[in-house]
Amino acid sequence: MNAPWQTVTRPEDAGLSSKGLLEYLNAVEKSGVEHHSIMILRHGKLALTLNWKPYDIHTPHMLFSLSKSFCSAAAGFAVAEGLLSWDSKVIDILKDDAPETPSEWLQSVTLSHLLMMGSGLKEESDSTETVAETLAWDCNHQPGTWFHYNSHGTMLVSAMVQKVSGMTIRDYLIPRLFAPLGIATPEWDKNPEGICWGGWGLHLNTEDILRFGLCLLNHGKWQGKQILPEGWVELASRKHIDNSNGHPDPNNEWNQGYGYQFWRTRGNRYRGDGAFGQICMISEEQDMVVAVTAGTNDMGTEMDLMHRYLFPAADMEPGTSEEQAELLRRAEALAYPDHTDDASGKLTAGKYTFEGGSLEIAFPEENLYGFAFTDNNAGGPEPFSLQFAVKPGQVTEADFDGRTVRISGGWQEGKFFLTLRVLGAPFHLHLELIPDCERLMARLSGVGFPCGDYQLTRA
């Protein structure tokens, strides 16, 4: 389907300054925050697309909690169609999974409370797998009085919509939202009961996020037709609960109020967001939408850069022709480089151990390095293990849990460097190995993998 926006040849044609966007790009690259792709829309025009190869704007990306905003839309449709109301009681709709003797507080939890993260459900409820397990934890706050970010509360929203509609929220949204917006049928992970997680698990690409954001900016209209229920965007995006819990901070991005699965932000904007940097931010005052996929543990800096540099570009003087050309040149060249190899070192095959784990090195064929890493102390319920292979100076692609992994590695000045990237996800791993006789020093950094320094001794 054709894009519903005009793509301009220079940001100034959409009312953004190339000078300001250059300052934003400079700040992004200086920050070290890993961005995968950014699409910036103003006045209904695509002003700029940035993607750092090997990432692109078309590959579906794990959205994590940005999924919540789409789950909220499903609830909005269900209310508009009379299947639910904002005051629908959770245990009335999900009575088959409710405790035998629910507390007074649990009996009073409504769809509205779940959407505003004000259900009062105990923190332990956010580590369950089924509806019954979540409800069994009961409440420790009166619903509507206390903000607690609870992804499993969103799962309950998903379960409520599925109960009254007879279909998962993914299937429910296909004819109502995804298809009208030109979004290909997405993947949405499910819990063991076959319920879309709701609070996470949706996979969409950056352009899909932008389409949703444009529909939000237009108060639910799409190409002149009302797609989202009338009034839902205004309801979902306004503040429903104070999320400072008694400690207001005007500079805290997570402290500006919470709507129905949307965050209020600084600068009188609102956003949906997901772990490791997935963002859809709306500025009605500036008529802007920004869609971002990323792989970072520092979302605070990521959003600070948007507020300090990106949105102000709407109020700056136009860039010069030289700045416009420089911005486009830089945008075209964006990439995370692969490793080269100067053949300055050598690894010895064998098993190297550290307290709680090991690294095994093998050479299954000429010029192919095989690695098997295990860390029993990585923090999860099961030991973390990872196996991969790479040819120095070359790019290798492999399968990782059903997703494509891009691996490159090589020697530089006696150190072996390796980078592993899971495409369509924020996860990436940087490995540095320094040989020292019968020992290895390993330094791991990245997102979604164990990180730290390891002193390994040959077994």
C-alpha cells in the first residue's frame, strides 16, 4: 500500500530545520544510545528517515510495552461497540478465573483502572503467566488511588476484550485498525492460555508505528475517515492518574501523568513506549509524530535528546543549502560497521571457565571460530547459554530463536572483537577477548545479554 504521506526532499518543506536535525543527529551519535530507525512526520509530510544499517524501517521489530497502546485501542473499540464499558468490572468479565472469595478492592477493579495502571494489584501479580494467577495476588491499594506500572494488568485488558469479542486482540484489531492503516497482519505473542500478552509481544516495523501515530495525531481519522472510535484518542492520551506517587518532578519523563496506556511527556506531548527504546511520540502543538526503534538501556537519554534537539527543530530557522545537503549525506551513510581483521592474534581452542560459567572455543573448520558461552549467574531462572560462529573479517548470519542474527568479528591490535545483532529486536552483544597465555579476559556489553568483565582460565 502506498504511504499516506508526502515524502519531501528537504525537511524545510515539512517545516523542520535541517540545522536543528543535524544538531539532533550529532547529539544522538555522541550519546552512544543505539538507535535503529527514526521516522519524523510534520504537517502530514515525512520530513526525515534515519536508519542505521543493518536495521531498516520495514522489518517488524519487537515493540515490548509500546504494544500496550495498541491493546488500549482494542479496549476502545470494545467499548464503542457496546461489548464493554470503562466501568466493566474485571472479575465480572473474567469470573471463571476470579478467586472464590475476591476482596472488596479486587471486586471494584474496572477496565479503566487497568488501563490507567491504577488497579492496585500487588506487584507480585506482574510475574505471572495466566489470568487466574494474576488475579489471585489481589490488591494492596484501593483501585484508582495508586499508580503501579503493571504489564499483566494490560494482559487482563487483553483477556477482557477476548472474552467479550471471541477473538484475540490481534485478530480483533485486524479489520478495525491494522488493515485500514495498511499494516500487514502482525505477530503478537500469546500467554499459555492463547491470550495475546497485551502489555508486550507485538511486532511492527517503524513505518507501522508512524502510521498509528499519524492516526492518533488526527484524532483517530485516517485519510479523512474515522478509524479509531470518536473521542477515544482524546480520552486515552489525557492524564488519568498521577504517576509521581507523591514525588512530582517536572524534569522526570516518567512523572508527567499517565493515560490509558499512554504516557504524558514533557513539552505537553504524549507517547507510547517500549523497553529498550521503542517510541511513538505525538506533539499536537507542533503537528508532529516521531516513530523510533532502538536497542538501548538508556531511554531517558533517548527521550531527552528528542525534547532538547528534535522537537525544537520545528521552531528554528531553515538550514542553509549546505546544511541540508550535509544532513541528507549523513542520513544516507548511517550504519553500524562490521569488524575488519588484521590477523594480529590467535585464540587457543578449549574450555575456559570463570566462577559460575564457561566459554568454549572451537575451530570446526578453517578460519571459522566457534563459541559457546554459559553463565549460570545471569539473573534468569535458567542458565544463560549462547552458541555462535564467525569468520574473522566476514559477516555471518544465523538463526536465533527464530530471528536472524548478524555476526561479525575480527582481530585488531592483538584483541578479538565480535558483535552480534538480533535483527528485528533491540538485542545486541559486543564481545572483546584479550588472550593472556592460559587465560582470557572477556568484556561483554550490549542489550539483552549478560554484561561485564570476565576473567577466564583454561580448564
